[in-house]
Amino acid sequence: MNPVYIEIDGFDGNARAARLFTPHGIIKTPVFMPVGTNACVKALTPQDTKETGAEIMLANTYHLYLRPGHDLIKKFGGIHRFMGWDRPVLTDSGGYQVFSLAKLRKITENGVIFQSHIDGSSHNFTPENAISIQNALGADIIMCFDECTGFPVTRKEAEESADLTALWARRCMDAHQGNNQALFGIVQGSIYPDIRQKSLEQITSIDFPGYAMGGLAIGEPKEQTYKIINKILHCLPFDRPRYIMGMGSPVDLVEGVFNGADMFDCVMPTRNARNGQFFTDNGRINIKNARYFNDEMPIDENCQCYTCRNFTRAYLRHLFVLKEILFYRLATIHNLYYYINLMKRIRTAIINNKMADFRKQFLDKWR
Amino acid sequence: MNPVYIEIDGFDGNARAARLFTPHGIIKTPVFMPVGTNACVKALTPQDTKETGAEIMLANTYHLYLRPGHDLIKKFGGIHRFMGWDRPVLTDSGGYQVFSLAKLRKITENGVIFQSHIDGSSHNFTPENAISIQNALGADIIMCFDECTGFPVTRKEAEESADLTALWARRCMDAHQGNNQALFGIVQGSIYPDIRQKSLEQITSIDFPGYAMGGLAIGEPKEQTYKIINKILHCLPFDRPRYIMGMGSPVDLVEGVFNGADMFDCVMPTRNARNGQFFTDNGRINIKNARYFNDEMPIDENCQCYTCRNFTRAYLRHLFVLKEILFYRLATIHNLYYYINLMKRIRTAIINNKMADFRKQFLDKWR
């Protein structure tokens, strides 16, 4: 049996509510995964992260490979123990970071030679070692090493890249060791529905315990993102978890789930928090705004997060203006709580067959 | 009755263990007060600060006067409510910051005209408005507006400054409003024992509910600090709390209590934490050191703080090297816990009449 699998609890149109079983516990989906790039969600302890309701955390293989190194993390008993987080973890493959952060990439059929963005040192990622590194890190879910094209790319580039990703996916599957980690495949193909469809067929021809859509929300217009999601997502196997990588405004999450996605990650709630932006159902609050100087309200009076239960907008603005470290934590707590609570509300809507209503009301408020 | 007073629980030589009664609760002394410059201990929530064992927090009048302003804090019901801290608070008078941070100071008998270090705007502190600002902030203990000389100063400068501080102390006492805040007097006089003695007589001739030593640990050699403490501290009234302002290495605390001090504040534990330095009984740990790269031990295996109970040196070093915000919090928690626990151990030593032994053992380890 696969170490990770889903049981569907309900569906409404293409939207699904499920439970995702993993070696570190059961996750209710749809689920948002906070990003813990360097084996920590920025500004939060594992305890804080749990208190936002987070059930699974994402960490970045590229970053951890460079610092502190997967060997150290393996020596410490794996990423869960290293960072003190006992719930499930997903690691990406490093593919996206190699293409977005690293310098002087050279792509061959074998893999990618790149220079570290930190010190310019030379490194080599192949499907085999990207999996071996993730085996060492020890996350519950690991990802195939894919080629993530930028935006825009020509049809030809997109197709060649998707073909290479499919070749690499097979090699990742062959390289994967052990029975405690589930390896997910990744569909590429940029904004071209037919290339996405072909990539989907290539990737799903390999029996992965879960499938992801990569290469979205990397700069393309939203309409094109949503078009791909709408056309392609429901074609993924019904009985496997579906993960849209790196996409994640609140509206994106609603649209993603509506079209059949189960899992999401994005730096938006955490990064925007550090820039002073809070999410609420009524839109975003930029705390720097002078109107909040003497505002005695919490960020969202209906929110039950630690920040909203304890602090006023005026105090948060004061901390932000003074760049107090505490601000980053309090803002991150609220935004993650908002995201995770949004997923819970969506799950309830699906189970009650109200997803279309929920979506309409949500989009009306946000747009 | 004064809103703040002590009851002595025990003494050993000049060292005293007491309880300090305040409008927001009882504090056991000797006590270390974490510095919450901008109405927050840097990187910590009020809950974190409580969990380090802290019983009272210090905030800076100069900073809060400039941002967000004492009027706002008064409107929010005072500094406790503004920052969500329900235990006692002490505010300094702004005297030290005006002399160390502000630009283009002009001192007259009436007060100090200065330019904000933030935007160069012009402001005026007098004994009267320094008290009025502190009345608005609403701390349990407030401090006289004093002239804090730098180091070195001539005898003549030190004496003139101490005389001015004494004049201002009387004006502060006259200006102080309300019955819920205790105003403490401040002894100055630099490193000159006879000027300190004269200042002490001037200040204690005013019936303040507590007395502080100001102008120490501002750059003078340690021997001179300790000489002043040793000669002067025990001359302060026995039945009033004694506070050494801004002085605070672990050794300083032991020496201060040994010579009769009850209260301390210092940015050292919090600031050094942010620079990667942890305090332990065996000295300081600079976490940046490569030896900690794969060190599976906690910072201090005997420490019961949140950080030591949950994280390895290797993980903390990893966070520090990557400048993860979480590091600053975890390090601050440990150092404050260490300081506050040190004060508890000193208190126990005093009550058991073991202060001299404790001091000797502590100094042997640290030096």
C-alpha cells in the first residue's frame, strides 16, 4: 500500500473533500500547506504553526540541500525532528528554485548544472539525486524533479520541456527508495491546454500516489491559469490527491478547489504578512495606512486567531512602522489562520453541497 | 500609602530578597526587567515574555513619546492595555535616550531641547512634561527626569549635572499626578564617590517610594562601576526599592544584588540574543561558531526554557545563519529565561544565607 492515499468524504461538482493519509497523520483536504522554506515557517515556531490550524508544512529541497545540507538533516533523524514538527511534511524537488533562483543554469537531458544563488558554487541536480536528497530529508510527500519553464514560452519550448519532465518523472520513480515517502508526479505544459493534456497523459501513465500541476502562477494572466485548471484538473485520476503547486491567493484557492484540487502551497500569506498586508473576507488590509493609527479594532473582528484575539490594528501598525520583529509573527499567524480557516469553510461547503454558492459569495466579496 | 512598596523577606550582608507590591501585582526581588523599548520586548509576545518568568517590563518614554505618542497610548487605556501586558511596567523618563540618541541637544535649567533621532523634528523635555508623559503612559513605576552625563566627565561637570538632577527631581515630584504610579528618584554623580554621596543625600531628602542609580554602565571601567555600587548602594534607604538602571551582564547582576540592589534592566540579554549570543552558567555561546553546525545538544542541557526544551544548537545555528526571524525569538526566550532564572537562584541564595558562596561560585565559573 502507498504510504500516502486519500479517501473521499464528499464532492460537489469537481470539488472534493477528502482525508489524506500520511505516515505523520491524517490531513483533511482541501488543504493549504504553509511554506517553511528553510525548515521553518518564517517567524513561527512549530507550535505557532500548529495553532493556525496547519496540518502539513512544505519545505524547499533546493534551500535545504544548500544549507544546512540533506546529510545533516538525515543525521538528525529527518526534517521533522530537525525542525521540531511532528505533522506531515512535503518537500518540493528543487526544480522550481533551480529555474527561478540559481545562476548560470545548464540544462541537459541528464539534469541541471547550476550555481548556488548564495555563493556561486557549482551543483548538479538530476532526477536521481533530487530524489535521493528528498529521501534523506525524509518528508512524507516528495516531488518529481521537473523542468519548470518560465512565462512566456513558445509552444515548442513548452512541449519539449513537458517531454523532458515526463522522461525525468520515470527516472524519479525508478530512483525512489523506501516505503515511507510518497512520490508525486508533476504535469507541465505551460498555458497550452493540448500540451498540458499530453503531459498529463505522460505523467499519469506512471502510477504515482499523487499528481501535481506545476508551472502555474508564474506570471501568466489569471484567466489563463484558470483556463488550464478548468480544462485539465478534472482529468487527473479521481482516486489520487491533486496538488496545484505554488498558486495561492484566496481567490486562487477557491477556484482551484472548485475545479478539483486538493492541495495548495504559496508564500503569499506569509510573505504578504511580512509586508504589512493582512487577508480578510472583505479584502486586504495594508496596516501601514494612516487610517489605522488609532484604530481600536482587531484586524478582523470575526477572526479567532491569536493576533485578532489579542491586539488592535493600532498596535499592529505601531509594530509594523517600527519594524518590530514581533509584527512579522503576529501578521503571519493571522494570514495563515485565515488561509487555513478558508480551507475549512470550503470543505464544509463541499460536504454540504454548497460549493457553488460559497464560491459566488466569496468572489462577490473579493472582487 | 504609596502605590509601590517593598516588604523584605530576607537579607544576607547587603543583599536583600523582597516582594515589591505594585498596582499590577507583586514582584519578587531581586528582579530583572526585560526592556520593551517600543511597548514590546523585541521578538516576543506578552505571553512569551511571561513564559520566561518575567514579572515586570520596562518601556522607554522617549521612544513611545515619539512613536506612537503618549496621547494614543492614553486613549487606549494606558501602556498595559496598548501592548496586552497585564503585569507591572516601569517607564524610564527619557533622560538617558535624550542624551544618547537625540541630536542637537540644548540643556538649560528648564529642561532639554532636542531633535528626534527619527526625523530631526524639535522637541522639549522638562521635568514637568517628562512626568506628564509618563502619567499618560500609565506605568506602575515612573522615573524622574535626570541629566545623564556621558563618560568620561570632569568632577565639575559631574557635580553640576548631579545638582541639576536634584533640582529636577524636586520639580518631578511636584509635577507628578495621580495615586496609581510610583515616582522613583535617580542618583547621579558619575564615578566620583563623593559626588554620588552628595547626590544620594539630595535625592533621598525627597521622599520617593524608590531610588535608582543612574549613569552607570555607560562606558566606564567595570572596577569603577563596582566601586560606586559598593560604596553608595547600601546608603540608600533600607525600606525602599533600589534600582540600578541599564546595568546588566550576569556578573553585574550578581555584583549588584550582592551590594544591595533589588531591580535591574538591560538590553544585553535581548540584544545579544539577536546577535547570536546565548548566556549560560558556563559563559556565552556564539551560535555562529562552526563547531555547532552538527551539535545535537540544546543550548544548555540544564535549562528548562522553551528553546532548550525543543531545539538543538545545530537547528538554532541554521536559523541564525539564514537570518530566520524565528531565531531572534528563540534566542531572546533563552536569554531572558536565563536572566530571570538567575535572579530566582540569587533570591534563594539570599534567603538561605548563601549569597557569598553563590557569588564566589558564579564568578569562578564566569571569569
